[in-house]
Amino acid sequence: MAEHLFIRLSAQQHDSCTWITTDASGRRSGLEQSGTLESAARKAQQHRVVLMVPGTEVVQTSARIPLRAGSKLRQAVPFALEDQLADDVENLHFAIGKRSDDGAYPVAITARDNMRDWLARMEAVGLRPRSIVADSNCVPATPGGMTIILEGDTCLVS
């Protein structure tokens, strides 16, 4: 199992981020740090990079499509969800997860401009993330309760 560097982009400041590293067993190694992407990039050696983007910029839903994985699925999902979205599907980026037991595919949607910006910022500091996740997906679930994370004027709830 590889070590990971989790970089969370700030929703409020374009040039700011926080990061943590995990050891080979997935346990956090060290304290959360904050600074610029350049600072985080210096920590990336020998780590798999996971980029955490603002969940406020990502719509999460699901789609029931009678197709298995492949290019036809990638083509069908945007149009299956088109009526639920305020923007044209041509302006959006769709990330499709693994099909669940009930036949639905989880789908994360963001503006193509967001995705281009996030990837360009990473590339500018020499980073290529292995995966990109919404930070709202990383709020820990509390059985029988809820978890609330306040940051500036943003509130993440699980």
C-alpha cells in the first residue's frame, strides 16, 4: 500500500491549500499543514496525490442506465441527467463511479472550467493527482448523528 498526500484546495483563496500525508497503512502521518500549492508539491515525492476540491462546486447524484462501463455509458450519462441540471451538458464534466447493487451509477458533476482550472493549478506546480474528490465526500459520517465542519462562510455536513 502506498503513501498518499491529500491536498485540499481552498474554496475561499485561489492560491491556498491544506494537506496531510498518510503512511502505507492509511494512517495520518504528521499534522495538517497549510500554505501554497508549491509548498504542498514539495511534500509529494514518493506519495500518491489525491486532490480534494471544494464540494460546493460539485453536484453529486446518480443515474440508472442499462449499460455497463465503457464509452457508451460515458456518452449516455450526461443526457440521462440533462433535465436535472441548470447548465448545458457540454459545459460540464461528469465523473462516473462504479455501478451499485441497485443498478445506479454515482455521478459527480462540475463545470468543465472548474476541472480545467484545478488541473492547470496542479500541473503548474508539477503535480498530477491520482484522483480528484469533492471535500464534502471526506466529511466523516457519525452513526446516529451528524458531523458539521465550518470553514469561513462554508459549512460541510454529513
